[in-house]
Amino acid sequence: MRGSECTWQVSVWAALAVSLACRAAVAQPEPPDGNPEGSPDGNAGRDPGAQPDASAPLGPGGISHERPGAPVVLQPNRAFGHRPDPPSPCEGAEHLVDASRCPGYSRTDETAGAEGADEEPPLPAGLDGHGVESPSIALGAEEPEPALPAGLDAQPPAGLPTGRVAGAPLAEEVGLPARSFWLPLRWRLRSDARIGARLREDPEERRVSIGEQRLQLDLEQTMVLWSTSVRLVVDAIADGLSRDHTPRLETGQGALDLRAASLSTSPGESFDLRVGRQILTWGTGDLLFINDLFPKDWTAFLIGRDVDYLKAPSDAAKLSFFAHPLGLDLVLTPRFDADRLPSRSYLSSFEPTMGRIVGQGVPLNVDAPERWLQDGELAARLHVMLASWELSGYLYRGFWKVPAGLDQRSGRAIFPPLSVYGASARGPLLGGIVHVETGYYDSRADRSGGDPLVRNAEVRALCGYEHALWADATLSFQYYLEAMLEHAAYRAGLPAQVPAADALRHVATVRLRWLALRQRLRLSVFGFVSPSDRDGYVRISAAYDVDDHVSVLAGANLFAGTDDHTFFGQFMYNSNVYAGVRYSR
């Protein structure tokens, strides 16, 4: 054992001797007093034996931030353009290999701080990749590295937001921009004023068909978390044709119409949720609806309001799931939302119980389901993209959206239970876009068809084609069919004085869109014609953008028919023209 200790001592003294010999061979003359040009040491005239304050932490580039009044020590650093003298064969060996293998290496070389020593100090611990004990922060310092500032070494206590550490300064306190929790508020203001008149005398209605101004405010506030947003869309209405200005949110009548009040969030990449009042739509038809069983506003559509008002809001929750290439939409409506029927304050229409066209003196007498949850609705859509084609399947369980029955005891029109199962496809064909859609209407209250007071089950289908005539003009066609099931049973139980509906109802549509004058002028003509009902309806609209905010517009709604009980024929006295001005920003 003593032989091993002796051998170890001899090895140490031999290594020390070799190290001193190497250092003497490469030693350079000491620099003169002062700070010679190119010297990285900024301590000219300072006592070489003086040591910096060991408590001062190092800043970037080796700058020691000492307490006020203390001298500043600049550590040698190549980042400041320092060009060291040619290294010795062993200089810097600690960067590449174990420094203990270099001749003459000893622990005292790291902290000697000898006068005139011009070699670079070793790198701090962790940068040399070895287990050699790291030097002190300043030459000759014996204390360990200073502790981290308060708050940086602590774990966040419960209750603090993610990333917020107890005692740590806020971004505003250190001059950094704070990350906002809210995105900028998005808002839009739109004013729409319209005036219109009937083209023929209607004994049941006034000559003025529309006279109103709407001021719509659209607000949306989005949060960073989960892209959560809150949206509010409300119309303030000044209607010269209405005597009652009490807001009625279900029908949209009165001084206010709440179009949207919803909360939307995306807690995952494959999941979206929207809850509250919202506008919902799906299906492929152009102003023809089979599987789109969300509420419509037929008064707005027929008197000349903007076509956007055809879609009435729903009070519902919509859940959407995405798993490419599939998508699933679920809409839950806790209480039934019926269509907004043609109001007799604006439009005369056929009254089945009286067998004639009536107007303001005979209001609609309907009884809609209104119980929460028990009278709710469920709608679902499963869709998939195959190449350039979108295929969809639909399910609905609720009630007929328009009156489809009569309560014999009260004499009120009712909304019988209804289930709908459908499908659609849309994609490119022959240089245009083709779409097809079908649906089976299961009238659950009268599947046999023998009850004349409840509408029979039906099969509905449509197909359409759209093609661009030139760059700014598009022409489209549609064909729509309603086929009543159990028609013979329906005819057998129908009272003699009630007009019978046809087993098949056909409707064809054509639309022409044209953008002119650098797309500042928008023209549209849309026509419906029903060979089975022998009636029709033409919508004409034109709008011109004066500038980015102001538009002037005009249009017409023209009805025709031979019978006053058919869908378009009942409105034959309501043909009208209108004009308006819209401002938006």
C-alpha cells in the first residue's frame, strides 16, 4: 500500500514539473501598464491582485454586473473580437478531451489568477461536457454561484395561471409586451332602408308592401383559449307598417329581432361546439329545401327583404366532429322552432277553414309545440369528400315546419310529428356543378294516410345543374318533385268541399346571375314554375355599389296562379316592387 502511495506522489511531482516546463516554454512578455490595443482586458491601471465581487452574477458576453460603484470586470471572450495569442499545445484541451490528461494540468491552474497570465480561463461547468469541478464565477472567488432571482426557482402555487410563477414580475413590469387573453373585438354595422308597393289592388291589404329601416349590429369577441368566441347579432327595426313594436323573439316581430346570441369553442382539433341562437343551414338546393329543416322566414322572403333574412334563427346546440375524410354534425334544439309563416299584416293568403284568401282581419290561428325537451328537435348530417364530390346523409326527428294538420276541437292548425331520412351529392360534371338530393318524410301521426286532417308521408327529390356562361355570368336549373304516399287513402277521407292536393307536385327553377361594371352591379333573376299547380313566382333583384360602404338596390316579387289555394297562387295579390339603400362598415 505504501509503495502505491509513493508511486502516486512521484507521478504527481513529475506531472507538475512537465507542466511548469511547458508553461515556461510558451510564456509571453507581460503587457505594459495601461490597456494596449486589442487587449480584451478593460482593467488598465487596476491592481492585478484585486478580485471582483463574487456575489455579482455574470451577464451576457461575460460582463459582470456588480453592485453600483464597484468596478466592472470583463472576462476574456471571443465574442468581443478578442484574438488570443497562439495557444500552447495543451491550451484549450479541456474543450476537447479530459484536461487531466494534459501534461502539467492541475486544479490550481483554474483559479490561480496569477499576474500576467494571458491564457483564457476554463469554460463554466456544463459547457465542457465533463465531470470536472467548475471554477468559481470570478477569479479567486470561493463562494458558489449566486442563487437565481426570487421566483425563478419556485414552483407555481395552486391557483396561479399556467406559466405564472409566484414572485415573478409581469411582462408589463419588465417592459415586455403582454400576451392578450382577448383578440380585438370584431364588429360590423349595417343599415338597410326599403320601401315597396303592390302592383295591383288587394282588398285585404294596404297598397304599401314594405316600409322599414333596419339597423343591424354584429359583434364578435374571441378569446385565445380554444378559439372561444361570443357573437351577438341584433336588428333594431323601425317599421311603418306595424302597430305593435313589442319585441317577439320567436317570430322576429317588433322593434328588435335577435338574429344571433351564441358561444362557440373548439376545445380540440376535431371538435367544435356552438350553443345559443344561431343561423343554421345545410343541403344542396337553391331556395328549395328538402333536408334543411331549420326555420325559414317566409314573410321576409316574399315582401322584399334581403335574401339573408329567409333563414330564421334557431335556439340550438351544434356539435361538429371531424375525422378526415368524414365529418359529423349534430344539432339539438331543446324546443321546437317553427317556420316564420307569411304574416297577414303584410301578405294576404289562403285560409283553409274559410276556403278563401284573407288578410289583416284574419290572423293566423296556429298551435305550435312549445314544451322544452319533450318538443325538441334532433338533426344530424354525416358527410364525406370522395375526390371532388361531397356526399351527405341526413336525419331529422321533430315536427313539420309549417302547419300540416288541423285540430278539429280547437280549429287551429297544428304541426304533426315528423321524421326525415335523406341524402345528397354535389360535384363537378360537364364543366359545371351538379347536385342531387332526396328525402323520405315520415309523417308519424298518420302513416296509413287515412286521416284527412294530417298531411301524408312524402318522398321528395331534386336535381340541379349550374354552369358559367362567361366570367361574370352563371346560369342554373333545378327540378323538384313531391310524391304523396297513400294518395288513394287521402282522397277517400277528404271532405268534398276541401280541394284535393295532387299525388305529384312538380317545380322547376331557373336562375341567372350577372356581375357587371367591374362587379359593382349585381343582377339576379330567379323563377319558379309549377306545372302541376299551374302557378309561379319570379324574383328580380339589382344592387349597385356606390362605394365600399353604400349600395342602392331595387327588386320585384311577381306571383301568378290560376287557383287561390296553391302555394304561389295564393299570393297573386301580393306582387310588389321595392327600392332601398344600404350602408355598411
